[in-house]
Amino acid sequence: MRVATLRYFVPGGSARLRNGPHPDRARLDAETLFLYVLGKNKAWLIAHADEELPEDQAARFFQLIERRYRGEPIQYITGQTEFYGLPFHVTPDVLIPRPETEHLVEKALQVATGWAEPRIVDIGAGSGAIAVALAHRMPNAQVTTVDISPAALAIAHENAQSNGVADRIRFLPSDLLSAVAQEQLDLVVSNPPYVPSVDRNALSVEVRDHEPGLALFAGEDGLDVYRRLIPQAFTVLAPGGYLLLEIGFGQSASIGSLLRDAGFEPIEFVPDLQGIPRVACARRIA
């Protein structure tokens, strides 16, 4: 059985999404989901707009529209996202990589030039975005990524394989740095959980109801993981090594105090495109 022509579906899906949590993205989201169902690009859709769509594909499209209407992130619906110009598979077991985290990668690449073969550990593998991006850009780096979630580690490994760097990354189950506590490292990088639990209700429905809380929340002030991670990082870093952390809005003063108390000096904060301190970069001199 055949149904309406292709040109009908994006406007139809958009109409439904305009009553959802993000009406401003209704058309873009509908088009993204339609192209995903078709397995085609926008140019193909324009050229074939008057063709008809099989009923099963039409039904699948509107099922996906309903998922998006209820606030499920596009990235989880399609299982696809991009980070640092690389493709990544994501599921609700891992945080969706954010563009802001690319500032962390950029700073890590900058400071890593001080070593021919930098020893790097990424804390909280998630989708593998940070570790894969670093390994992709630094073929001589010795990269390890750790996560307390076996499901996250499996997805990180899958993404490393699809991006051709799995043989250059070590994947370890670990609570923060426990698995590498006896090693000497040059860089410790992390985008840890930093959202205060009291801010849960202020988050968008996509984040609050769909992304893994383990990767988001860190106590009432959002600093619980930093309090544990920063002293551990100082212990495993070789003299001259760096700790690089993504941080949340308004956390730079508190993070600076934690870094100084642990013995780090100097300390630098890298702003994002809005001028908000986004990355803490601290060095262990001795």
C-alpha cells in the first residue's frame, strides 16, 4: 500500500513538533528524522519530493516524531551524533557529546605538544568522544579511557573502532583513577559530572529525563566528583603534567580553590565562545 508523497511528511511532522518542548526546532528536527528514515540526504529529498513513501516507512517516521515530541533527544533516536568532526554512536547509556567539550580537547592538544608520546588518561569515557578525538589527532599518544559503566566502555570501544583508533586506546573499568593509581601520567583529562542535584528541575526535558544521571549530577553543589578527582590526579601526574577539566557555569572559583589546595600551580581557565570559563587547566610542577 502506498501513501502520500514525500513532500508531505516534513511539514506534517513539523506541525506535531511545534506543540512539543522545542517548537523553534520543529522543522529541522522533522527533516532530520525524515532523512534518517529515508537513509538519504536533503538534495535527494528535494529531487524526489513527488515520489510516494511506503506505508511502513511513513509509520516509522511518525513513531519517531512522537518520540521527539515527548522530549527524547534526536541523537538517541537516530543513534548518531558528531564531535570534533568525527561520527559517534550514542545511546541513553552515555552523555551526548557537547560542542563545549571541544574546548577541552583543543586545550589538551595544545599542552600535549610538550611530549613526543604523551601518556593521557580520560576519566569518564562515555561515548569515547574525548579519547577518540585525542587519539585521532595524536597518533603517538598513549591514550587510556576509563569509566565506571561497562555499557559506556562498550560504546566508547565501538566508536574507537569505527573511527580507526581502537588499537591505540586502552579501555579500563574504573572508579575515577583507581585503575591507573600506580601509573605516571602526563595528562589527565575529564568532563566529569558537575550539575548540582538541586538544579535537576531546571534542566531541559531532553537532559533531565533521557540522559544518564550518573554522567550529569555530582551532589548538591556539583563539586563532589572534583573533590575526589583533583587530589587523585595530582598523585598520578608526573612532574610537569597537566590536569584538564570541563567545568560548569559559576564553578571556576571553587575549582580553583580545590586545585590550589591539591598542590596545582599554575592554574588557567579557558573560556567558551560566550566567555564563560569552561576548562580548568592546572599543572603539577613538582
